[in-house]
Amino acid sequence: MTTAPALPLPGGVAARRRFRRPSALPGFRLTFGFAIVYLSLMVLIPLAVLLLRASAIGPVGLWELLADARNLAALRTSFGISLAAAAIDAVFGLLIAWVLTRYRFPGRQVIDALVDLPFALPTAVAGICLATLYSSNGWLGAPLEALGLKVAYTPLGILVALVFVGLPFSVRTVQPLVAEIDKSSEEAAAILGASRFRAVVTVILPPLIPAVLTGFALAFARAVGEYGSVIFVAGNLPYVSEIAPLLIVIKLEEFNYTGATAIAAVMLLMSFGALLSINLIQDYSRRRFGHV
């Protein structure tokens, strides 16, 4: 006696059954509900209130805000320099992670600990240190200025500060994957006659690309919202070295809460769009190279 084949379940029913599938870990519904409530209270609701408050000025007011030359210059400075700093962090973070993982040398543990210093150091302290170091009479600022390169109180100073605060994200994201790379694959490439450059491009880099992009996204997100370490070394000159977070603080001090929330909403939307694009590229790289 043959039985009729089971009919496929509708998509919604199948999704609900997969959602309710038993798990070895108890308390799934409780923890899932807690996660949703926590994210709603800490992230979704504040962002919704921000967007609602910013919408009070209307489309015309938002367009006038974006058309203001000072606001445009601040947004361009924040996002442009943040992208440049994240790109620098991605390159040098990969190199530092490779050296710390593959080589053993005196002082390695000290350097490894220094990588995490921006995590523990207050941003204001970092800004004061960078301003002192790169000022006209600083240890690095004086010789650089003698060569015609002024760092402190210029957009270049902002770049230095953002590279400093974002570097740990790039290093710590890539470092575990570097440790997992099998050296036998590199040896096989060398035996087959591949040059060192070709082995790096075809064997080493592909599995690291998703992690590099993740570090890039984290460093970019950290740099866009950075305030404390930047204001001490940037100079804060309108149209030159003024960042968007500083402009928000200025508008709050002027009791222009609507203008401050509007700029914050624009930063939120631009940051979300940039991070979404990076995540899409990261997902494509995972599928393209077959690494998770």
C-alpha cells in the first residue's frame, strides 16, 4: 500500500515550524523575547524618536538643511575622512594581524597589548595626546612641519585620530582568521611554482576578505561617530576641519534641537546606507570565495 506524498507546506507555515523547532538549549522563547525587547528599548525606539523629531522640519526644511554649505562641509569631512581612515585601518590592520600571528619576536606581547589601547583609553585623553604629539612643537609635529606637512588642527589631524581609534577593530577581526589559515596550502602553492605574490593573492587573501571587510565596516562606524579624540586635534574650523558631531553639539548649545536632530538623522541614514553597502559586498565575497 502506497501513501500519497506529503504536500508542501505554505511558506508562512513552514517558517513558523522552523521557528518553533526544538533546540538543545532551553528557554529560547524567553531569551528571544528579551533580545527583541532589549533591542527595541536601546536601539529601535530611540532611533524612531530621532527620526520622528527630525521629520518636524518637513521635506523643505530638510532640503534647506542639506543645502547649507556649512552642514554639507561637515558631513563631507566626517564621512570622507572616515572612509579614508577605515581603508587605511583595513590595510595596516591586516599587516599587523599577520605579523602578530605568524611571527614570534621580542616585545610581541607588548605590541599585541598596545593594539587594544584605543579601546581602554578615554577619547579625550587620546585627542590631547595626539594634539600634543603632532603640534608645531611636538615630537612628531615639528619635524613634519619642517618638511611642509602640518598635521595638528587640519583635516590630516582628523585622519590620524580616526585611524588611531579604528585600528583595533581591523586587527582583532582579521587575527583569528589568519591563525586558521593552513600553512600547507601556501607550501602547496610554492611547490606548484607559484610566486610569493601570486600565493598571497590566490591562497592567503581570499579567505581573509570577509574579515577585512568586517573590520573596515566596524572602523568606519567607529570613525563616523567619533567626537572626543577629534575635537582636540582638528582645529574645528568651519568649512575646513569641522565634523558633523561637533556641529550637532553646537546646535544643541544654541537650543536648536530640531536642527541637531535633523543633522543626526541625516548621519543615521547615510551611515546605515554605507554599512548596508559594505555588508552586501561582504556577503558577496563570502559567496564568491566560499568562506564564512
